[in-house]
Amino acid sequence: MATKLYVGNLSYDTTEDQIKELFSQAGSVVSVDLIADKHSGRSKGFAFVEMGGDEAAKTAITTLNDKEIDGRNIIVNEAKPREDRPSGGSRSYGGGGGGGGGGYRQRRF
């Protein structure tokens, strides 16, 4: 089991310190990464917590999943590896095509 956990359904007001304090009840917390919007800096309502070992991670999942924090029942489970996403650069938005060149079409009756 990986020691990195996904924590979802967080209140936008929950802080990294609150998350670290909560998860330290289950064992050693290596890091907390509260995900925020890069433009506004506001929390997106989820975080990743890296626990000090497999046992601490298992304990966190069993004891903290569905626990109410800041008026919301949080979701705690094993974080899944990030999937490769296509790199930026050229994006195709579809559309186009089909026409017969750049000129006007002749109407036939």
C-alpha cells in the first residue's frame, strides 16, 4: 500500500495545519499538500497527505474516512498515480474540414 493518501470533500476553509493535526492522530505525517487554485489561491477542496508508513496510512483511512471536519464528511483513500496527460502546445478543438477550399460554393438547382 502506498503511503500517499487522497483527502477529498474538504471545506474551503480547512488549512494544511488542521489536516496535519488531524492525520497525526493516525501516525507520522510526512507532508500535506492542500491543492489550491493557481489564480485565486483558494482551496479546491482536496489534499494529498503522505503518511510515515503503510500502517499509519491504513489507520488514517479506517479512522478518518467519512469523519466530519468543518461541517463536511471527508473522503480518505489511497492516492492513485497521476495519469499521463497530453502536453500543451497544439490543441485540436475539432470543427473545420469538409469544405471545398476557401472560395464560394456554387449553388446548384
